[in-house]
Amino acid sequence: MSKYSNEFKLTIVNEWLVGQNGLKKLAKKYNIPSFRSIVEWRDEYLVTGSIGSKSHKSYSPEFKTTVLNYLETHSQSEAARHFAVFPSTTIGNWLSTYRKFGYQVGTAMG
């Protein structure tokens, strides 16, 4: 479960959208340890139009492989935005699983 509610995240993103504060100032104002959390919320909102979709998404092994291949030339946060996979730590979990167990098409891989 997330430390912050979706409503709280949306409040901060909306404040950023109207230009009241920059990301680092918002992190300080709301006592959030890292502004990178706000970057993730902002990106999710800008890509999907919402924050914290309540439905659990299931991704095919082929999709996961495509995303992991994308990481060869892009960052994890870029991959999250490009493929609309939020939170971006989901991709990190796939990568960790791949590094630990390997991967073959048709397996679950996390």
C-alpha cells in the first residue's frame, strides 16, 4: 500500500500543473523525502490522466520483454512513460526477476 493517498498525490500534481511551485519546492512543502516521487506521480498523471488506477493490470511476457529490451537504451522512468507502466518500480521488479531467474517467452516473470 502506498504511503500517500491518490488524492494527496493528485493535489500535489495539480499544484505543480498550475505553476504554484516546482517539484523540489513541493517536496519540501509537503515533507516528501524525494522530489522524484512527485516526478513519478506527475508522469503517471500526464500519460494516463489519473493517478493510482484501482484496477490491477496484467502484462504479457512478450510485453515485459519489449519493455526490458527498451531499457537497453532508455532509463526506467523513460520506459514507464513510454509504455505507461506505473509505478515505474514495476519495471524494476521485472528487471530484477529477469536478472535472478532469466526469462523465456511463456513464463510468468513476475
